[in-house]
Amino acid sequence: MPSDVEIAQSTSPKPIGQIADTLGLDEADLLPIGKDVAKVSLDALDRPRRREKKPRLILVSAITPTPAGEGKTTTSIGLADGFSKLGESVCLALREPSLGPSLGMKGGATGGGYAQLLPMEKINLHFTGDFHAITSANNLLAALIDNHLHHGNKLAIDNRRILWRRVMDMNDRALRQIIVGLGGPGGGIPREGGFDITAASEIMAILCLAEGAEDLRKRIDRILIAFDRAGDPITASALGGTGAMIALLQEALQPNLVQTLEGTPALVHGGPFANIAHGCNSVLATRMALHQSDWVITEAGFGFDLGAEKFFDIKCAGAGLDTAAVVLVATIRALKMHGGIKKSELSKTDAAAASNGLPNLEKHIENIRHFGELPVVALNRFAADTDAEVEVVRARCSELGVPFAVSDHHARGGEGSIDLARVVQRHAERDQSPFHPLYAPSDPVVSKIEAVAKKIYGADEVVLTKAAKRDLAQIEKLGYADLPVCIAKIPGSLSDDPKLRGRPRDFEITVRGIQINAGAGFLVVLTGDILRMPGLPKQPLAESIDVRDGRITGLE
């Protein structure tokens, strides 16, 4: 089978205006960027919806990720193409890839095989510059803080208690902790600082959760940037840079329109990571997709315990969204790893190992039910999967009363996902009640953390370090206790220990700190050894990427 980039480069995308016509968008709604990408004006949301059918939102999530792969994005794309094959009006609403994993270990985020987005190379690299705009707006605020210190510090900012960090869209562990302001009086005021990856920036979260330009302004104004010498909070509004930050973000706020290999429309916008941020595409892109089509397929990052929990408790609860169905993606390979098989031995037929990995699948089914939802389990089939191994999963889903479908979209595109699309369609059209959040805003912060850790992760106890307890006391004093929690945790385990695969039991979740993201509207709860600036692996994917005869090679 050809590589992903070879498949993408052998496919000629349709003109972006034709894709816009599919969604009923007018020419005036588009800001074309080349022939196959366009920004979509938010003005389209102000028109009455032109379609009669009630739009339905489908969330795609997955079991706990393993190095064997699960394929949420590939399944999302295949499912959308499957709906298109059935003659349905459908649009994808997905996140933008970050350069960090694209050039590091994970690779791009445009799907794979014959379930991909186009233009694959552009989306995986600079795309429309949204990440760069977010980086610039974030770092403008950082520069304004240090400039204020340099020119007299009228706000009496305590330079030991500055919360705002710089960001860049790259995995660079050397920048996690740095000293800024060196070089004498002309270099500013020396202090400790550091970088996070752009996907973890509060500006990224704000852009993804903003309901429009005015909401964007309000959110930026209320960012908590530092404390003064008396211990009182200082917000971004005090520095007067909000207008300039909005100017940098003006085009980035507009969703990006692209297409699948089969010409299905896709709005790709925003890119927070689910392990260190809230992990969902933008509210505006989701609303746009719902406004212009009957079926919307969206995705939440990593496993259901990370991205999907935040999708419901942060995105849906805040924006008033709800799902018609949840698709839980699994692979035989990943189930084998959760069952104790090494990656090097996954090609061997072993139905027993797949069965041993089922507790992880069962836990995520249980997690989805906590929100009042019943999932559809989608088995993303690999060529080496045997009927006996597939039957293990099918039989268990039948026992649990959970709809199940096998999808072969990677090898066959939309045609290979028609069965899944039919199952999801029937499931989504049933009578159902709205989802219910895991906790109430008025619950104590510790109770919110415990609700996620105990109900979703399966932890026995939550342990707060002394630093976390100090953070909690400050949150309550400042009046931020009603905010939802965005738990930052390693993605490869339901616990905060990456070695514990499957369904861990009898474990604790350690909270080492809680950060206030007042602009985004949530509290970032740091657990275990999670970092907000990843590092590159020993052999980063960047070493295999090149340009030959004007074409990019080696991009996964």
C-alpha cells in the first residue's frame, strides 16, 4: 500500500469553491488561501439555517492510546465519507495539527491511508498560520509584561509571581525553564520564565472556546497574568494589549475549510492537546458545521478519559452543545497491548490477548455511560486482524448491549465505512435525553477533581501536594472555584503512571498544582509528571522528512 503522503499527492482536490457549494456557503463567505483551502467568514453564522433537517453532532473518541495506534482521526474521516456515500449532508469538524508531534513522534493529524484530509502536507505543517497567530498573540502579552517591568512597573507586578509563559509550536525541552532579562539594564529585569507548547497556551483554549469576536475580547481581558506585591491579581486588561492581540487573531478566529480525499467538507480549526489542554476543535467551527450540514463528525483527543471528558464538561457544558451519538474507536492491536502483548509481537494471531485487553474498552464504555450516553464501538480494522479476533470484540459488545461495527476505511475509504455510518445513523436518530455533566459548577474544586479521577480514571484516591493545596486556597480566595477542571494527565494510561495499561485498579492520582486559566474559563489540574512542553524523541520524525523535486516526502 502506498504511504499516506503518496496517496495524498496522487489525489487532485476539488476547487475549494465547489466544497463550499456542498455546504451552501456563498462566495462572499470565503477567504481563499490558494486553490484548496479557505477561511470561512463568521458572518455565515448570522444567516438563518437553510436546511430543514435537525443537525446531529457525532463525537469520535477512543480507548486508551497505545503505540499500536487507534485511529480516531482516520475513523472520523472515514465515517464522514461513509455518511457522504449514503447521500447524507455531512461535515467534519476537526483540530489542526501541531508541528510538535508532526515533526516529533506522533506524526501528522490528517488521517491515513484512504481516509485523509487534503492538502495533507499543508495542513500538517504551516496550514493557514493559525498556530503562528496564536503564538504571536501569546508572546505579545509576555513581551508587554516584561516591558512593563522595564519601564518602571507602575502596576507593582511581583516578578516572582508572574504566571504568563511564552509558547512556541515545537517540542523543545530546553526551553521549559529559562532565565529572561539577562544582559544588563538594557536587557530588562532578570527573572525566571519558560515556554509551553502553543497547543497548551491559554490563547489556544480561548480561541477554541470563544463564541465570537466580542467574547474573544472579554476572555483575553480576564486572563490572570500575575500578582502584585500586595498579593492582588493582575489581569491582561491592565496592560492595554488586548486590541493588538485581537488584531493578530482576527483571521485565526475564522474556521478553515478543506476536504477529504473523497471531497467531503471539513472545517479544521484550533488545536489544543487533550493531555495538557481541553483537546477539542473550536466551538465556532463546530457551530459552523452544524449550521451548514445535517451531520457533523467531530473528535476529542487521546482516549475518552482525556479529550472526551473535557469535550462534555468544558466545551459542551460551556457552549450548550450536545451529541446525538458517541463513537468509541478500538483496534485489535491496541487491545492486545492492553492485554500484555509487546508491540513487536502484535502481528501474531492471538484472540486471547485481545480478550485480555477488553477491560480497557469496557471501562471507556462505562465512562461514556456516566454522561448518559451509550456508545457505538467502531473496530478500526487492520489487514492482519483475523475474524476470530474481531469476533471477541463483537461478542463482548453484544453482551454489554453496545452497538458495534467494523470499519475498513484506511484501506477502502468511505466505502469501507458504510456499515459503521449506518449503525451510527440508526443510533443517533433514536429518542434520547440530553447528556448530563459529570459535576456541577458549584461543586468544590476537590470534588470536581475526584469526580473525574474516581469515576472516569478509576482511581481510589486523589492526593494533593502542599503546592496544590496552596493553589486551591488561592483559587477559593480569588473566586475561581466555580470553574470546571481541565485535568492534565499522561495519555497512555487511565492512571498517572504510563506503565499501567489495561484497566488499572488500586491507584492514586497525585495533583501537584492547579493553574487558573480565567480567560479560557477552567482550572488546569497538573497530575503526576505531566509536562506542558514536550520533548523530541531520540529519532524524531523530522529526520525522515525532506523535499524531493518540489514534493515533501517522509511526512506521516
